[in-house]
Amino acid sequence: MLALRDGLSSEERRVLSKRIFLLLKAQEEYVRSRLPLLYLSFRSEVCTHDLVRERLANGLPVALPVTDVPSRRIIPYLVSDWNGDLIKGAYGILEPNPNRCAPISPKEIDLVVVPGSVFDRSCGRFGYGGGYYDRFLGLEADHAFRIGLAYGIQVVECLPVAHHDVAMDMVVTENGVIRCRRPGFSEDSGSV
């Protein structure tokens, strides 16, 4: 799957990412979100840089993850300046600079936009094998609405997910939106 995604040209990724963001920004959950945790795309992932820049330019709050490799967890930080707040972090991915940005409690985050290697039609997700997002979503931000971003080629009918693989509430591709509801999740549980 990653080889297929890597096979998309930079122009194809740019065009498809733009379509994905138009769909994402039309979703009520995203529009109503008070404090989303977004990711900064890396390599051939759905490109999120323009989305983050747009939120910052519009004065909207945005949290971004810092990857704490020793503890194998994600720590969310509030970012306000694209040009001054970001540095290369773990795995060469842009992250908030902990010397300039403030960490925030995962409980403040009401929506998490998640990358992945492959998703399925039941909103199952495989990441990249580190379990960072699975731990964060399952233990620290279990109340947050979860949106996976993917190119259409990354969606399969069914994945053999394990109990530790955290499902999404929605997957957005250039082809449309897949909605799923996790058992026991409701708007009253603290999400958007």
C-alpha cells in the first residue's frame, strides 16, 4: 500500500490532497471543532501543510503532535506561528518546538486528524507500526472525534485489525467520506 501511495506524483498528491481538504472542511465535526489535533504530513501522506497554514492564518487554534520516542507517545502542543514554531523532530517530521510552544492536555482536544498507511470501509486503520496514534487515541484522547485522511488507493474492503488498532469515526478520501460510529461513542462523551 505504501508503495502505491509513494507512486503518486507530487502533482497527483497535491490535487488529491486539495480535494480531500475540501471534503474535510465541509464536515460538521471539523467545522464545529474547537481544538483539533492535526498532523504535519511527511513523504507521500495526504499533505496537511496548507490546512495547518490556513487555520493559523485565520486565527483558529491548532494543536500538532510532538513524538516522544522514548515513551512511545504523542504529546500535543498548541502552535500559533508556522514560520517560528516548527522544527524537524523525530523521524525528520516537522513538529512544534517545545521551547516555543506550550503542551496542552489531550482532554482539551475534541477532534484528531490521523494519518495512516491503510484504512478499510469500517474505518479500521493501520498506521506505521509504532502504535503512537493508537495509544494516544485509546488512552489519552478517547473522547475526541477521529478522522483518518487517505487517498482512495489506501482504502480496502476489510483489514484484519487487532484489539489495539484504534478505529476512526470517519475516513476522508478524494472519492468521498466513510462514516462509522464506534460502540459507546456519542456527542455527549466530550467530542465536538
